[in-house]
Amino acid sequence: MRWYKALLIITILMTIQASAATFNPDDIEFAYNVTGTLHRGGTLTNGEYMVKAVQFPAAVPGVKTLQGDPPTTQIVPETDVDPMVYLELYKNGVLQGDIVLTLTSGAYVDPDYEVEVSATAFTLRNAKEWVLEYYDPWATVTIRKRAHPKLEVTISTTDADATEKSTFTSNDADVIKASVNVKNTGETFIKKVDVDLKIGELQLRGGEMNQLHMYFDRISKDEIKNLSVVLLVPDLTEQRSYPLNATAKGYDVKDIAYNASGSKSILVVPNPTYFSISKSVRDRIYLQDDASVRIVVANGGMYDISDIHIKDNMSSKFVLSSSPISFEWDIPLLKSGEEWSTGYSMKPTEANINGWKIPAANATFTVNNRQYSNSSPTITLIVNGPRLLLNKTVSKPVVNMSEDVIVTVSANNIGNIGTKTDVIDSLPDSVSLVSGQLSQLNFSEAGKTWGFSYIIRMNKEGDYELPPAIANYTNVEYRGTVRDVESSQRPIITVIDPSKPRPTNSSTNGTASKTSGGKPSSSQGDLGGALQSPGETATGTATATPITPGFEIAFAVVVLVFTAGFIRR
């Protein structure tokens, strides 16, 4: 009876052990390959496994033979040798067993299906390496370890619009969409995978708590599985972080467990949008109009707002047309539901059909002893009106005494409204007017260019800086108001005495240099051969300046072409 009980216990234990080690060999995959060519005594290692080439078939006598084309004498085995290699398999330095591999034998797999050893190439049957005096056979051996799965867990969070973010705003109609991504980055499949998400103090938008758990029967290599939930954004008065933690556990083909985890911190901040600041102004005016600006701040929340500081600024393209202000305001307290406003007027100084950017108004404020900031949106304000480019150039920057120079003045209206323009020029002392007029009155049509030229002469050597031309202009949009602006160019003319020696290579004031023929080359000629006097050619380019009523000159570049006749003195 005792013998029977003992036998029964042993049978049960063996059955349990066999059941624990039971798996389907067809599900086993091998990866992590290492391959090497082994000679006698050579070793090959892959992780904890190592094989050693202990023995090959014995050496044989050799004979001479003629091989190849043209035939050459070769040493070959007296009889062909069937290749084989005798290996020893070690794990962590401990001998596991012997392996014999031949051309026809399959791969060796250990009883636990943890390693596979195979021979992929041998020394040829009739190779010289089998001959006694040349004996050195080899075999190419591959060790492959069992493939293992590997889990990788990441957490991503998005808002309701699927925009990925980690910071969410309280008191908002937004939600947190949390997704747990479980990827198998190993070399084989994993089975029976359980995924759990812990949300801490956060709350689900709806549904049962079991949606925080997901089971996957199998996840293949490189496959990704997903668990997604929708969470509520907490209602807070102070910012706070909320951790999200996810775990995944699965089993390989031999029921060995694999675990992975991932985490992410969500920051929830109080909603400052209950404090609103707006800056309003018309989006389209004429150059003669005043633009009324209004700034409004409001408390639409449930908490008092204190220590409000408003700071505004005005574009340099405008001037203040109302009473002077500091552009900074302080509001000690704004209770729930209250608002505060202020305003001022400004006038544009320059037209821009593409619009000027109106700077934002900025605010800092305190809620529940924490400081926040907010800004109004920027605005683009189109200003309709004329906008002139006034250009002044000379035909020759370097001349001899008593030589004529053509001065060209042009006006280009790049605005969208025409204007009557009176352009007036002047001359410095010691510069004589030879012919032409120093002023002209004309109507500057939008997108059109007009101008005039005159001839001057200098009778003394030296550098002459011509003053800028002045444009006075008005039209019905200005209601008779006259504005004047200056040209951006102050051309410089260098007058030399031809009777004195002149350097062969030099530049004068950085504006002219002589050519090989001894004539100066100019960087300040008139526009494309326009407005010439008989027998003279005017060349060169000029940089123009945009000019509009009452505004400082800004730089631009334009090439102007026109023709007029002159009377030579």
C-alpha cells in the first residue's frame, strides 16, 4: 500500500512537471543569429551559448592531378572525404552535450528549444585541406537563440480635437483622451496580454471602470495594440499634476511572463480665459481719418481678479490724435461679472494698402494669489491713400569744372489714391542753374510716375552735396491740408580741376571710380537714359524712399523710366 502511494505521488509529480514544460515546438522561432567559420579548436559564441569545433574527419594521403584550363598540377585527397564537424555545446561555460553536423544532417536543437546550431558550409570533399601535409578543414556554423517577445508601453494624451498635449486647462469644455499603446518590439509573438491603466484621481467621462483594462490574446512581432479612454479635466483654482500609469503583462510560447510599464504626467492649470482683454479698431480707413481704439477687459469667471496691469503701445505709423495718454493702466480689483474699458484716437501718417499691424495690448493679473498674463489679438489696419516715392539722382558724380550735370527728380505714387503734388528742389551755394526749372506741379496718379530734370554747373573744385527735394502734396481726401516730405537722396558731386594731376586708380567719396579710359563710372545717374540734354548720355540707378503726408521717410527701391526735352544753354 505504501509502495502504491509512493508510486502515485511520483506519477503525479512527473505529470505536473511534464505539463509545466509542455509547449508546441512548431510555435518556437529562432533569432539573434551569429555565424562564423571554425577550424579545429575554434569557438563561436552567441550570448550565453558557445560551440567548439573539436574534431573533423581524419586526414588522408594526397595525389597529384591536372585540373583547370589550362591544366595545372593540383594536390587532392586520394579519396574524397565526406565533410563533418564534431562540436561541443556550452552554456555559461558548462558543457551541455556533443553535436555532429554533416552536409545532410539537419540543425541541432537543444531539448529546451533555447538554441539551434547548424552548419551552412564545409570544406569541399576533394579540397587540399583534407590532405595530410595540408590538413586544415573548416565548417561554417550558425548559432541561433530562441526568439523572445518584448513589450513596450507608452501613454499619449490629446484634446478633443486630437491635438497631442500634456497641459490642459481647467474650467474648459475640453477632455483628456488618454491612449495606452502596447507594442511588441521583440522577435516573436506574445500571448495572453493584459493591459491596465491607472488614472489616479482623474475621472472617466463616462462608462464603467472596466474600460481601464484590456486583454489581447496575441500580439505579433512589431504589432501595436491600443487601450483608449476619455477623462474629465478637473476644475481647479491652482495648477496641479496628475500621473497616468500603465502596465502590460504577457507570456511567450513557453509561458514565461514578460512585463512592461509606462507613465505620463498631466498638468492641469486654472483657466485664465475668464479674464478677457480685447483691443478693437476699424480694419479699413483713409489717410485723413482718425482711428478710434478701444480696450476692454472683463471678468467672466467666478473668482475676483486683482492687481490688473494693462500695457498698450502704438505703431510708429500712427500719431496720437486724442489727449496724451501713458498707454499703461492699473486696475486694483475686478469682481466677477465686471468689466473695464478705455480708449484713444490715433491718426495714420502713411498709407499702406496691405495694412499696418496694430500691436496687441498686454495684461498681467492675479487670481487666487497666482499671477497670469493675457494679450489681445493683433489687428491689421488698411490705410487707403497716396504714398510717394521721391527720387533724386545726378547724371555724373565726378565732373570737371564748368561741366554740365543733369539732375533728375521723380515722384512715384505707390498708394491707391491720387494726389496733387508740388515738387520743389533747391541748389547749394556755388552751384548754378544752367537750364530747366527747380520745381513742378503735377497730379500723381496711383501707380504712376512723373518727374522733371534740370542742368547745373559748378565752377570750383570740391565736393558738392545737393539738398533733398521737397514734395508738397494734397488732394480731396486731405480736405486742403498740405503736407511736405523730404527726398531720401542727397547726391554728392565731386568737381575736379582738369589742369591738375589726377590719380589713375582712385575713388571719390566712395561714389565714383575711374574706368580704364579715364572716365568716371557713376552709381548715381539719372533713370535709364531719361531726360537727357543733347549730346549727353545719363545712366545709373537710384534708391527711392516712400513718402506720405506727415511721416518719416522709409527706404524702398524702384526703377523709374521717363523722357523729357531740355534746352541746352
